[in-house]
Amino acid sequence: MSDKQDSVELLKETNAGIQMGASTLHELITDIQNEQLRGVINAAKDEHDELGDEAHKMLLQYGSDTKEPHPAAKAMSWMKTNIKMAAEKTDSTAAELITDGCNMGIKNLYRYMNQYGGADPSVVRLTKRVIKSEEELRMNVREYL
């Protein structure tokens, strides 16, 4: 039997992770030179938007609202992205930042799935879809590292 609170908490963390990823992709897109890489990032942004919409709908079904990413995490991500891109504005740098972000997101989502083990299977499936999306994005940017 699933635990409503675990489901809500996992959804909130999943949604916050999606928001972090979408925000970083949005920041990087204007600096991308390679059209194929830009296409990969645009497709990932669209997928993040769809997954975020789904997470938000599920949260509403549980009578909860979304959770914003932690301000410190958001600020650190923004600083890392902008400082690295200012130092070396290349597709390789962008691919490295995306890879690091995907790794962090995957790690965090697995941790939250373990922490909120009583979550409804539909919530766990959504979180696993987000993980799969991050793994695919990480794979798709490898050739640009």
C-alpha cells in the first residue's frame, strides 16, 4: 500500500529536479553553436516541460502544490553555469555542464525514490521516466564533450 505523503514528497522532489534541469537547458541554449546539439537540447527542454506538466498535474491530484528547487542549489547551479560559460563559451563546456547536471539529477532522484519508498507506483514510474530522460540526454551530449 502506498503512502500519500511519500507520494507527494517524491513528486515535489521530482518536479524540483525537472525545474532545475529545464532552467539550465534554457540558460545554455543561446550559447550553443552546433545545430545538432541545439536540437538535442531543445528536444530535452520540451521533454522536461512535458514531464514537469505531468508532475504538476499529479501534485494537484494529491491536493498539493509544486516545490521550487532549493534557492541555494538553484543559485549554485546558475553560478557554475554562467562562470564556466564565461570562461570558455564552447559546446564542449555546455556538454560538460549538462552531463554534470544529469549526473546530479539522476543521483538525487534515486536517493529520493529510496527515501520515499512508500510512494505510489505511478509516482515512481514518473520519477523513473525523468531518470531515463536524464540518462538519454547525458548519452546524447557525449560526442560534444
